[in-house]
Amino acid sequence: MTSTLITLVRHGKVAGPAALYGRKDIALSTAGHSDLTRTLNNLHAQNPVSQMISSPRVRCLQVAQEFSTQHKISLRTEDNLQEMDFGIWDGIPFDELGDEWKNIEAFWESPHSMQPPEGESLTDFAGRVITSWESLIGNIKHGHNVIICHGGVIRILIAHILQLDWRNPALFKQLQIDYASHTRIEIGDYEKAVPVIKWIGAQTI
């Protein structure tokens, strides 16, 4: 029986201090670039990639473009797979946030009920990610599809596929999605097949 493979890959480590990076277009560090490239090479060696989809943020798109060009694989960007917009917190190093840190802590305790100032609500974020996913799987190509995106996006997709409550703070506090890790989803080639998660947050050694 044939199936469609979808691998969600988180971008590598960024070239910046610890912070919430959402809309900020920060590049990868040298190590982050290397790690992401190695992950893609290993995935391609195991199951040749037939199509790539990327967030438009440079921390995803740069390596996606390099890899797709090298291996002559089709690539397209998907705006709705960008990370959550963290508003005034976005891209500000944690040690420079001052009094705002207590608000960030409150946000992680209940992300559904507290919206980042001038940022995006969790409801809006989840809505656009899920809408994008439903469109993608409705038009996905058979073969191995790799989606390079962000930690928050991957968490929302896992919750959606498993029909879990994406408002649960544990999804963001207790589910580790490391840099350059990969999460595999398989959809059987038969009527009424549902996406099956084969593994979550695996890392290339």
C-alpha cells in the first residue's frame, strides 16, 4: 500500500540571543545552518524528497532554497506557516525585557487568554496554521513532502491532527521541538485515510 509522507522540520538555531522570534526575520547561526542542512540531507537519503514547502522567514527559506536548488526539488513558500507574531516582545532578548518578563510568564501559563501586546492571539495563530494545513493536504503530492517551519507551528499541527486542545499550555511548555528536528506524518493512499504521526521531534545524529 502506498502512502504520502509529510515531514515537518523545525529551522536550525538562529544567530541571536535567547528571545521570542516570531515575525522578526532573523538568520540562522552557522551551526544552525549546518544542522538544518544535515537534517535535510539525511531525510532525503532515507526517502527522496519530492516537494518542499517553507515558511517565508529567512531562518527557514534560505536553507530550503539552497537544498531545493541542489537537488532540483520544487519549492514553494506558505505565508500562513510563519511563527506566531509576539508583538512588542518579538525579537527582544529576554534579559532586556525588564518588567515585561512577568507578562511573558503569564502568557505561557495561559496563552489562549493573554495576547502578546500588539501581537497575534493564539486563536488567530492556530486558525491560520490549521487553515493552511487543510489546504496543503487537500492538494499534496504523493511522495515525500518536507515542510520547513517553526516550533509553534509544529505544535499546533500535532494538536490538530490528534484532535487535542491547542489551547492547552502544556503543548507549549512540555512538548519539546528542538532546532532542526523532524516530525513525520503519513497518510495512506485509500479512501478516508487520516494523517498518522509516526514520530515527533526526532533529531539527526
